[in-house]
Amino acid sequence: MTAYRLASGGVIDRSNTLGFKFDGRAMKGYAGDTLASALLANDQLLVGRSFKYHRPRGIVTAGPSEPNALVAIGKGAATDPNTKATVAELHAGLDARSQNRWPSLRYDIGALNGLLSPFLSAGFYYKTFMWPAAFWEKVYEPLIRRAAGLGRAVLEHDPHSYEKCWAHCDLLVVGAGPTGLMAALTAGRAGLRVILADEDFRLGGSLLAETTRIDDRPAVDFAEACLAELRALPNITIMPRTTVFGWYDDNVFGALERVQKHVVAPQAKLPVERLWRIVAKRALLATGAEERPLVFGGNDRPGVMMAGAMRTYANRFGVAAGRSVAIFTNGSAGYRTASDLSAHGVEVAAIIDSRDAPRDAAPAGVRVIPSASVIDTRGRQRVCGLVVERAGFEETIACDAIGMSGGWNPVIHLACQRGAKAVWSPELNTFLAPDIGNGLVVAGSAAGRYSLGGCLRDGAERAARIAGDLGFPSAGNPLPAVGDEVDPSFTALWYAPGAKAKAFVDFQNDVDVKDLGLALREGFGHVEHAKRYTTAGMATDQGKLSAINTTGLLASMQGISPGDVGTTTFRPFYTPVAIGALAGTARDERAAPVRKSPLYGWAEKNGATFVDSGLWYRPAYFARHGEKTWRDSTDREVVNVRQHVGLCDVSTLGKIEIFGPDAAEFLDRLYCNPFLKLPVGRARYGLMLREDGMVYDDGTTSRLSPRHFVMTTTTALAGGVLSHMEYCAQVLWPELRVRFCSSTDQWAQMAIAGPKSRLVVQALVEDDVSDTAFPFLSAGVVTLKGGFNARLFRISFSGELAYELAVPAGLGEAVADAIMAEGSAHGICAYGLEAMNVLRIEKGHVTHAEFDGRVTPDDAGFGRMVSAQKNDFIGKRLSTRYGLTAADRMQMVGLKPVETDQHIRAGAHLLREGAKASTLNDQGYVSSACHSPTLGHDIALAFLKSGRERYGERVVVCDKLGGSETVAEICHPVFVDPGNTRLRV
């Protein structure tokens, strides 16, 4: 094959020469080229290697379905692997490198795999890597991981920036070919807000390579005239370089715009890529149709490409795929390519037509061989001929390029992404989009209307119908006149029989016809099973070229219709989307939203050291002068709370307001313990279970009025609990009259804990907060001195006399300052998460360190909270399973080291004394551990088999990661004030 630049023609800018490199070799192209067209113009036919056999691969297509020409573009951290050369816009300084080869593209040692191909058939890895077992980790897995993939991911920090945006429109037109342009024009003239999106950098689609005249002018000029009118309309948004990759609920479409992928040095103020979420009242799919490859012997050799791609390279880019081209076709499209190539002065060696009596006119002097098929190709790293078989007679024809045309596959991926299956059309020999309602309408070639005039008409008519449905009647502009039309029909040919070489179905993954036959014989005939067994359709093109041929071959092998076989599942993304684009600006320190509580400023000016806690910045501890470590600060804070009083920010706890006449009933079903008769003005600790009987979350719920409750959740599951409640209200119990909403951000909440806490609270609150007037587990609205209302709860996470005060978020810092001022006479201090954790472990209180999804209420010592009288609650039925009530389940206990100077670490495992450290001897694990300044030694909460029966026993706390073993005594999990006298004073 000798590809070259034509002396004239194309829609490139020959006055703007662009220098670029491929594998270090300097080359030249023109503005308007893709990397693929520029490579062909420089006679660079070999562009990659296949995945399994490392066979030489050349360019096959001229668009996003390219399976072979995948390259790495850029340098260093800015490298983009697996970029399709057929869609990469050429720019000055572009540096591209081939992939999946070593030491070079031309001489790839991986090609030795081809010699082993008889042993590397489909599914070989399922049968080969099973023995000897010891080889898996040491030999097989490292080799497989090294061989996996084509490009190499860049591990350096991505220097590019990305962003995400929303857009809204009346009509989204996907594709700017003849159908899309006419649809956008019709809708735009009618007054609709239209977004026209196309993945190409130059809009026009097939019109850019079309030789048929429209309105007596070249198709390219017609496209430019349409675009000029669209740009002049204020209600039209044109989005080039934008791929619509997904169709989601509520007619939301995902689209990726390549903002600066076509420049060497991106501007720092602009993103490289922009992810759009487009909300469209209606959408029109005008994505056209892909030409179908033919499956014949040697069809993967560089120089074999789609006939339509040859036509595009010649007419749009001014590049000839070869000097002597043979066409293998089963329909009229091959003759169109032959005619266009002849018009450019390219020799057409022959047209091989699988049909018996083709009626298409070949260019003058071109030989047509009907009822024939190609059974092999000649050459090594480029084509130099082919072998034709007709009625048992074989003939070798010299050529340096082969164009194949096997019919058309409408591009209907978006229409099938939400579960609807493609429908087989026997008349068109292809799959069409199913009936998907009026949210997304398929038009033009994507709907099986392949003629140019039919595409123009269909786009205009369907857009006019959409405009009418939306209340924008169309004026009915006359359709453009189309010149000579070409019959788009073809006869299905799934396999050219008699192949003397491998006939590939999936070029990238080296899947050939025999692999599909093997899959069928071994019981993997279902199309989804065949895909996974052979990897057909699992390449980066996701079966855009191979899937329909796979279906056709499986159907032919079984003697059934392709419609009976069906297609594999279509899923987003239509083409690959960079993870950076999906993240947008949510990276590095912005990877998650930064949430600061209303008391953040108060904590900051009091010397807090902050820590990430879920989505929040929370104070870990408050260091004072002379304290050298966090332990010094934490120990001081704990002792101060036990002896005096402390103030802690608990605003991050989830807060959910619950209203309605059935609110109490709703909570009674939600929690495993009773809530139906909770009195007004009282709070209650509640356990929320999953359906499987495991604890989901815990917290207190207070009744402020007969129809108003306020629930607190853990910080980690505030959003999850709200979603769980929404599901229960909407799906499980829709008959209940209850409403709720999150109020987490509306309240600043602080815990005032310690034996002197009542003195501090009473100094700020007008109401009586004595034990008589406001006993333990009281809750209600109080008036602060200053005249505004607040919520006060007498609940304690520390085990001391404690109150939680909630005030409107805007007042939080001022109230906290006032508390510190009033408490100074009583020795108040601020305390953070570390001290709070120590206080709760000393008291045996649990967090999600204990409730990790494997724990039942009884495991944690809350078995008596589970109501036996309630008719139902979430988790009731499955919580009674034998496995969840067995006596040898792990139960929560306390641990204290026998030698008080030894340490216990969370995550350590528990063993009987003298037992070997193994999973067989594992008795349990440590869920939380700390140093207790109150007791003067380490303590821990742990889960131990039959733990409550083993108080007083000793176990070995085995920390293999830390390299330590500590002998500990099993004890009750409440270390401080087991009688709860302090919190009730």
C-alpha cells in the first residue's frame, strides 16, 4: 500500500502546514487534517499492534469506531493514552506514539504470540492458569497484569483542568450531518431553543465527503450555508468537538466537549475538557450509520480499511489510501467509493462483489468480479495483493489497498442505553432503534433511511413534528434538491467462505470466526456469553465495528435469525470519557465538598487543629502552650470534662425534622425500639436496622410537639439515613401522612458536658434547667438570655452531666463565645474529636467503628432494646434468624491490658493465650482503643466470640501490623460510672 496526498481536493487548508511527530519521526500535515489522515498522507500505514497476537494493524475507519489506530498523544503528565488517531485533530507540535509494542512498532517481540495462536484460542486463560496453583501469584498474575491493556496510564499528577456545566434546551440534536443540520434549521426557524452537538471539529458529517450536489452546489457548501444560518439564529447553540455519550433519566444527556485537546499548550484559564449535562425537553438522534466490515481471510492487514473511510480520506482530506485499490463489497456503497477514487486518479484494480448479479455501474475500465469473495490477502506489514475465489477458481490480484463495504449499522447506542433492545429489520439487514417514546427521536441514517435526500427530508419532518408538539408550529420551508442518488441497499454477508487466513471479527482483540465457533461449541452461544468468552466487542470501540458481525455469525452458525440472537447491552459511555472530566473541578483539595460547621470560626480562634471527618472539617484537639503532642492536649481535655466542664461542637450530626399526624407511627416502624408513645418534651435513643437485621445507624430522636420530631443521626450517615427514610415513606409506607427534611445546616449545636455544665447552661438560659424541671432525656425549646429561642436537649455522649444546645446557625459562634465566657469561672475548656472519642470509649458508647454493618443490636449489648411487642419494624423478621442469635456470635466487651504500661491498638485481633495467630484461631477484633487519662492506662472496645460470658478471662491482643502482642483482661465495656449516676445528677 502506498498512501499519498492528492495534488488537489479536500476541505483542508493547504496554506497552513503543520509539523508533527509519530514515534519520533517528523511529518507534515495541513490544518483540517486528523492525525489519521496526516499519517496516511505520509504513507504511515502501520500504526499499532493488536492486543493478543500483536499483529500489525493499520487505520480501518475515519471516525470514532476506530479499533486499531490508538496512540498516545502528548508528553509526560499531559499524555493521553488510547487516543483514536481518526478523531484527533492535527495541530502544530503534536507528538504521537504508537502503543502495545516493544521494542518498536516495526519490530515487536510480542508478535511471537502469533506463533502460539493455536494454543491461545478463545477462553484459553480460563483453562490454562489453573495449575500449578502456586504459580498464580508468582508467575501468571504478574504476566497477565503486564500484558493487560494497550496504552499505559500516566501516574503523574494531571496538569490539565476540567469543568462541568449544565445546559437546558427545547431540542437537543445529536449529530451535525445532513439529518442533524436540517433538523436544527427547522427547529431553529420555528423558535425552539436548540443545541446542536457533534463530535467532529468540523460540522457537516457525511456532507464533508459527499460528491452529490445539493441545490446545485457542492454538499460542503450546502453544509456551510446551513451552519451560517444557524450561527445567525440567537436561539441556536452549536457545540463542535462535543460527543453526547449518555442518555439518562428525565431526558438528561451527558456530553463531553474537547475544549483544548487540539492545542499544544492549553491556556490555564480554560479547561481542557468540559462535561455537559444537557436537560432537553426533546432530543433528536441524527448520528448516522457506520459502514459494516466484511469478515474474510487476512482482513486485518494494514491497508485493509472501510470503503467509506477511503472515500472520506479522498474527498474530505485529499488523501489516497493507495495507488491501486481493490474494493470488496456486498452492495452499492463499494461502487460509490470506486467512482470517487477513479475521479481522483486512483487506479481501481477490481471490484469484488459477493452478489450474483449486481446492477451498479462501475467506473469506466474497472473490472467487476461478481459472485466472488476474498479469501486471503498478501503482504506482511502492508497489503500488496489479495486472493479472490469464484466458483472454485482462485485468482491473485495485485493492489496496495483494499476497501471493504459490508452494509450499514445505524448508530443507535444512545437510544438503547436505558434498557430497550435493538430490533432486527430483515428488510434492511440491520438492527434499528426500538420504540423509546417521544423523549428521543431517531432520524435519518440512524433510523435506516440511508439516502441523502431521505436524510434531509427525515430531519426536517421530525423536527417540525417536535416543534409542533412543543407549541412551535413550523413554517414548512421547502426541502433542498438533491442530485443523483445512489441505491444504499446491500445483501448481508456475515462471512466470506473459504478463508485461507484468520478472518477477524474484532480487530483489536484478535477475535476471529473460529473463536466464535468454539464459544458456540462450548456452550457460550448466547451473545452476552460469547462476548465475554471470546472478548468480541470488549475492546475500546465497544463493538461498534464487531458487534453486529458477531451477532450475524452466531445466528448463521445456529441457522437462526440475527434478531433471535440479539445484541449485547448498550451502556454509557458511547466513547471513552476521561476520569478527570467526570471529576471536573472536584480534585485534590476539592475532591469532595469542604463543609465547615457554624462553629468553625469559634474553634479556629480557640486554637483548634482540624481534621477531615467525612465531608467536614472538625476540631481534633485544642493545643495549649507547652503541650508537645496531641495526646497531651487530649488527655487534658478529657480530665477537664470529667472534673469541670467542656464545650464541643456537635453541629455535624445529621438533623432531620419530621412532621405529620403519622410521624410517630413512621418512627415506630423505622426504629427497632418503641417510639409511638414517646411523650412531648422527651428524647429517646434509637437503633435503626437494615432489612437483614444488622444495625444501620443510631441517634436520639426528640418529640417537640405531637406532630413534630427532630432526629439526630451520625455524621457519616446523615445523607444515607435521609435517603433511607425517603424510600420508606415513598415505597414501603406511602399511606402514612409524614413529611421530613434535613436541617443539619440550619442549626449550630454544641455539647456542654461535665459536672459543672448545669451552672454554665443556667447562666445562659431563662428557663429552669434543674434536674427536677429538666431531667435526663428532656428536650424542648428554651429562651436564651437575649430573647431568642433555642433547642435544649439533656443527652450525654460523655457519660457526664451534659446538655446539647442548638441555636440558629448564624448565632452559633456568638453563643459559643458566650458559653466560654460564662464557663471561664468554672474551668471550662474546648474539647475536640479526640477527647470526645476517649470519653465515649470510657463510657462504652458506640460509633460506626462498632456498627460496621456486621453487628446486630444484641452483639453490641442492646438486645433488650429490640421490641418484641411491635407488630413490625424494619429488620424485625430477619433479625430472628438463627445465625444472628447464636450464642457464639461476637459480642462487644471491654479490654484492659494486664500490664498497664502496654498498649492496645484498634484493628488488632484476639486470640486465646498460647494460640497461634491464624484465621482459624481468631476470636475477635478490637473496634476502638485509646489511652484513658481517667484510668491511667489503655482501654478498648472489642468484639469477641461469646464475649459477655467471658468477663475476667484473658486474651492476647495480636497486632501483626504493629508487631506487638498484649495480654488483656476481658471486662464490661463501661469503664467509667457503670451505674450512670453522673449523667443523672
